Amino acid sequence: MLISIHLPKTAGNSFREALMRTYGADRVFRDYGDWAGFDEPFANRRREMRHAAMRAKRDELLQSYEVIHGHFVADKYLGLFPHADFIAFFREPCQQVISHWTFQSSLSVRVSDVNKEEHAEVKYWRELKPSLEEYVRWPFYRNHQSQFMGSLSVDDLAVVGLYEEYPRSLEMLKNSFGRDLGQPHYAEVTKRQAPPFEVSDELRRTIKKNFEADFELYAQAKEQFARQQRMLQFAS
């Protein structure tokens, strides 16, 4: 089973579309609705219940799907299948933080894919209308990318992808799994936020203070990506 952790604003929508084109839409299980990355008591309880319910569907997942992709904490699927390859894309933390704030600020309403409940994150956003600086200091989103990794480390991933190296990441996946994901194609939401965001020195310091683990995670991901590239070059 291929387990693709969709960290927000890391080209995950583009990658999901590539997976569906390659494996077939009916063989990709899209797991959204956990409210992952939102560290708040109600959201945390929701995740616990959804994790338990999903693990009870192990046999159904094995029979019907080759890929699981979505917004979930990696631990949800750890040890569930006889064999599983975990993959994830990462993004420079300042760019990821600003992209997430920009995206959420543009939404007026969002509902969960599962039961049409209003996403708790959107409710907070609509009521509090945070500025970028306020959002960076919110406790709910500290180390946003790291939250999705759960107890997994970068070294546990079969393949590490980078938002900034999306085409080369797809090529690496092709070599690792023998599945050609085709030419890079970007989802509309990715294309709308393609140019890098400007980051002042003051904002960078504030983000780094509140997302320190994400900076460490991204540095590790870049190192692992470079190692994977060297291994591919050596093998060829």
C-alpha cells in the first residue's frame, strides 16, 4: 500500500491528481476530514474516533485500493498493512505558512467531505479573522507540517518530495515504484500560488520562533532529497 501524506500547501492536490491518473481514481482512497494539523481539543477527539474507525476497515482498504492519500497524521496507518510505503512532500516553512494563511483567508465556507459538518478550522477563521502575524502565533498551527508526520521521521519515508522540486520528485517516484506519473501538471489551487511570497526579516524570525520543528523537518527533508538524487544518479 502506498500511503501519501498530504501536508497542506505542498502541491498535494497536484500530486493527488497525478496518482489518480496513474493508478485510477477508483484505486486511490482519498482520506480527508480528520482536521489534521489543527491542534485543538475537539479536533483532536475527532481524529481519535476517525483513526479507530479507519483501522477497522483494514481488509476493505487492502482489497479495494492501492493508494491512500489525504490530510491525516501518519500514525493513523502505521502498522496497519503487511507492507506500506509512506511518502510526503515538504515545503520551505515560511512559504508554507503564508500560503496556508492566504488560502484559508480566501475561503468563506468549507464543509467536511464526510458529514458536511463545518470544518472547525474554518469556524475559527471566520470568527477571529486573523492577520498573518496573529495566525503565526496561534497555538493551533504550531509546526503545521510536523503535526502531519506524527511519530514518523523523514528517514521512515520511502520517498521524500519537495514542493520546490516537484518535477524531480515525480521522476524519483517513478524510479522508486516503477509507476510513471506523467509530466508535471499543477492543480488550479497550486497554480494560483505559484510565485514565492515575499518574507520580511521580522516575519521570518517570528515564523521560525513558532515553527522551529518545521524548519528542522524541512532541513532534514532537503538532505534526504539530495541523498535520494545521488542514489538515483549512482544507480544510472
